[in-house]
Amino acid sequence: MNEPVNALRGVGPRMAQRLERLGIRSVQDLLFHLPLRYQDRTRIVPIATLRPGDEGVVEGVVDHTEVLHRGRRMWLVHLSDGSGGLILRFFHFSAAQQKTLVRGTRLRCFGEARMGRAGMELVHPEYRVLQSAHEPVEDCLTPVYPTTEGLHQATLRRLTDEALARVDRLVEYLPPAVLDGAGLPDLATALRTVHRPPPDVAVSRLLEGRHPAQRRLAFEELVAHQLSLGRLRAHTTAHAAPAVCVPGRLLQGLRRALPFALTGAQERVIAEILADMARPHPMLRLVQGDVGSGKTLVAVAACLQAVEAGYQAAVMAPTEILAEQHLRNFRALLAPLGVETAWFSGKQGARARREAAEALAAGTAAVAVGTHALFQGEVSFRDLALVVVDEQHRFGVHQRMALREKGAGEGRLPHQLIMTATPIPRTLAMTAYADLDASIIDELPPGRTPVTTVAVCDSRRDEVVQRIRHALDAGRQAYWVCTLVEESDVLQAQAAEQTRDLLAEALPGAAVGLVHGRMRPREKEAVMARFQAGEVQLLVATTVIEVGVDVPNASLMIIENAERLGLAQLHQLRGRVGRGREASACVLLYHPPLSDTARRRLEALRSSTDGFEMARIDLELRGPGEVLGTRQTGMMQFRIADIVRDQDLLEEVQTAAARLLADHPQQVDPLIQRWLGEAEAYGRIA
Ligand code: ADP
Ligand code: MG
């Protein structure tokens, strides 16, 4: 089965090269080159029932044809089938074609319907002239394969026919017990069905990707994926790491300094982390918690433990703003304990950078906070034991690996703690973060009041302003968040300034402040400090306040053009209110008309304040690539599995992977290789 493709008839060097471009080298590869989708040519669709975007077979008689010049020459063939009429539009056509397709000719066409100016049409459909009205249709669905230039669907179909003749020689890696348990067919049956769906196949299930044959392959693919991440994990944890085992004197100091007690969930997660760090192998742990659940303190606790043991810790955030926020928090908490924090940012001057680097190298600074700048050449740690990465899902699995390696010294790797700012649905976490242990902070600090959320059309802006008036008169504070589609900082800042002016005018006597991304850190801080102190009553801001603002007296948040933001971002923003004793509200101002997705997003926010629920809905609305960030998408591209559609399999997939590893370890490599190729099979790092 691992015989090269040129063992198949008709595959010469040129063809082999093209197949190679698709990652196909062996006959097995060809069998696992699965159809992207299917065309249904098994039935004839009445023209009148065609909707734009439908792909299908229609059959009818030519009414008339015409050649038009609309900028370019085109040929229109008007076809009707008794139920309705349709235009076939050709931009390239020959005299021979024109001679054949005359009035009265019976045609069968296949194509994708679209709405043209004069009604439904097919552009350059495949067509065939029929002699009678009773010619048979295809008796199985037609597979459409992913392909590359110079390789026709017909060729791929012929080659897979040949490969399928050898399908029984494929090794079945999944133990029968596992398959029977999940009620799934054997591999050969599954592959035959998926490549050549028989006439009696449940068509709709196949088109939805829910046919047992597809589920069987998706299952195997997910197992392979799981095992591959497990392999990457094993590769990391085989290294040594500094065992951090200290009484926790600094952590005690932190507890004493805090004006509140840690929540039960924070305590539990800290204990999980400290148990990991006490072992002489790298910790790989993901901490998830809703906005406001107190992840920062958990990170601080881990850092203090490393510092007490005489090591250093690094805290990395994906953006300057988030990193600055951490710096402020860390310094405020660590300085009183005599722990110095060094700062690394892409924006800082060479001198500041050098000084910070020196403090780290000399060991006078025990904790480093920054952006990616932290891991640039000139930064070297004296003895790094812990890396904390915030907002992990902007980083992919391979970046995560690279980071681990960067912190390496003398064959040791640092412990790694990953914090997500937004919860990830469990199913997605199980798959995308299978190389990490997970901790969940499933409790908010006490005293938070639930936030009431309403969606309001922006034609009612005046009422919203009145609402702010009432809140301010009652001694409370409010946020007004401006959103703008443009990426430009300058335009965002201008829009925010305008809004500030308008609101200041509409609310005479109110103290209105402004923060946006173009302001200097010092200016921003000054405004934030005044808001914190209650001197600024209404804070107009761009989405920079998404992270890290904490003003319990602010109980009202207005988000302008809420329809432009993603669910996760809206949820993060909303997390800024509901932190005090007063009942809080979030007003989602939208500009109609709302798209379906936008409507569902706003509806989700109105109906729940649970971040995990938001994440689940977000996943359904946007798919895993978007939820995890584009970087992560690379490793989330499956051939057949779809973790939203197939989420009910994931539990079983984990069991199967564990079982395979325990009972049939020799099958793990070939299985990973089958689905993910060489590189992944041996845990190499990109
Ligand atoms: P997030 O999980 O969103 O990063 P933070 O760590 O920023 O949350 O914490 C949000 C706010 O809650 C901060 O002001 C923090 O001081 C406060 N906080 C954290 N833990 C507790 C606690 N146990 N009791 C009360 N307030 C807490
Ligand atoms: Mg945070």
C-alpha cells in the first residue's frame, strides 16, 4: 500500500509530479485524498425549483439562441423544461456549437445556477445533446476531488478507481473493539463509500458529511490528530525542567497584601499549577477562565513561586496594550514583595531595552513582562523557569513549540503556562489544545452583579444618551465604546474624538474623558486614573479598553456599531461592567439592517453572560479557524473531520487514542503518517 503512485497504470513522471503537489506519493495517499464534495447528477431538477447557488442537472429543449455584444461577445441559449426557463451563457463558443444547439434540441446540462439580469442562468455549463427524453442519469454521486493545475477530475477518478481495487490491502489501525463501540464501518468499506457512493446511499447525509462512512474516516483522522499532538507533547515533556519546590513565602505575602481572598477556583488552579511546577519536567498547562475570573493573580502566583526558588519568569502578551496592562498589574503586586519586573516592548528605545536586558541577565529583575520582543536575540535570561503566555489563541501550535525551545538552556525547558482571555468551547479545546493540560477557573469573584444586555437601534441614540444622564446623575460611571471597521488608528482616533465632542455637548456638565490607541501611554494612564478616581464620569474609548480596565463604579456600557464586532470581543468588552454592587447594563447600539449572523450574535449576548456559552455559539457562527485565530487554522485543517459537525465523536476519539497508545503503540506512527504525513509522524518541529 505504500507502493509509489507510479505503480498505477498511466502514471508517468509528469503525472507523479502533479500528484506530488497534492501530497500524493503512494497508493495509500491517493486513497486518503478524499472528495471535497459531491455533485448530485442522479436526478433531474425542474428548472422552476432552481435557486441561486444550486448545483444540479437540468434537462430541457432549446427555445432560441442569440449572440449579444455586451462589452464582450456572448452566446445565450434559452432552455425550457415545462416548469420554467433558463439561460445558458457562453463567453467562448464555436460555430460548430452554434450549429448543434438549435431550436428544438434536447439538452441535459450540469452547472451552478445564478441569478442573472434576465433570470436564472448557468454560465458555461457542462452539457450533452440527448436523442430521447429517457436517457438514464448517473447512478451514484459524483465525487469532486481537491486538485491542482493540469490534473482533471476525470483523471483523479480513474486513478482512485485503480487504487480502490487495492483497498483491501490497507492496514486497519483502529482495533475492532473501538469501531464496534462507536458503531462505525471498517476502513475499506468506508473508503469505497466515500469515493464511490453507491446508488442507495443516504444522499443528504453524505452531502452533509454525516454518513457513517465519513464519520468513520473523520474518527480515524481525529484519532491520528490527537496522537500527533500527544507526540509533540511527549517530545516536550521528555526534557528536564527546573523543579520548583518552595514553601511559598512570597505567595503568602501576596495573599496578605490583597484586599480580598482568592476564590476557590483560583486556589484550585494555583494548586494544579504548583503541583506541575514541582516536577522536574516541563509543565504544559492551559488556564481558561471567563473575563474577570481573575487569571492575572493565578499567573502572578506561579511567577512568585519560580522567583522564590531563585529562578526567573517571563510573561508574554500578544499586543502592546495587553502587555502594558500586565506590566502595571505585575509591578503593583510584585514591587511591595521586593521583586523587580523588567519591561520589553517593540516600541521602547534601544537604551531602555538594553537596561532591561541587563537587569535580566544579571538576575536583578526576576520577572520579565512584554510582547514578542521578549524573545528576541539580545534578551537572555539568567535562569528562566516559567513562561506565561496570555491570550494563547493568537498563537499556533508550532509557535508554541518554538517558544518552548527558545527558553531552553542546558537541555532544560521552562515550565509553560498558557492563559486564554476568552474561553474556548470544550470540544475545540480538546482538539486544538490536546498537547496541554487544562485548568478552568469556573467561578467569578464574589460581589459581581449580572449584567443586563439590550440591543437598541441607533435611531434611538437620544434615549441612550438620556440613560447615561440618569446613570451619571445617580453617581455612577459609564463607558462609550466606539468601533470602526477601518484598521487605521488615525481614523479610529478621529471618530472617537468626534463622539467625545458630541456626547460632551449632549450631556452638559458631565466630565467626559477619552482614550484611544494613538495616545501616549502616559496620557492614557492619566485619563484612566481620573476615571478610576471618579473624576471622569463618562469614558469614551476605542476598543483599547477591551483589556484590563477595572472600575467597579462603572455600571453602564454603550457599544456603538456593536454589529461590527465578534462575539468574543463583545463579551470581553461587556466584562468591564458588572464589577460592582450596582445592577449593570450593556447597551448594544446597532446600525440596521442586521445580517443574520450579527442578529444571532446580539441575541446570544442578550440571552447569556456565560463566556463558555458565548464561545460555543461563536464556534457555530464562525467556525474553528476564526475562533482560534488564523494562525491556528493551519493545524486545524482536516481532510474530512469537522470539529463542529463531529463534536459528538470527540469524547470517543480520546478514548480510542489512549487505547491505541497503550495496546498497539507500534501502530501510532503509521497512523499519524497516513493522515498527517512524515513530518508530523516523528514529532518534528516546523
Ligand atoms: P481576567 O481573568 O479577565 O484576566 P483579572 O485577572 O483581570 O481577570 O481580574 C479581574 C478583576 O478581579 C481584577 O480587578 C482583580 O483584582 C479582581 N479579582 C481577582 N481575583 C479576585 C478575588 N478573588 N476577589 C475579588 N476580586 C478579584
Ligand atoms: Mg486578563
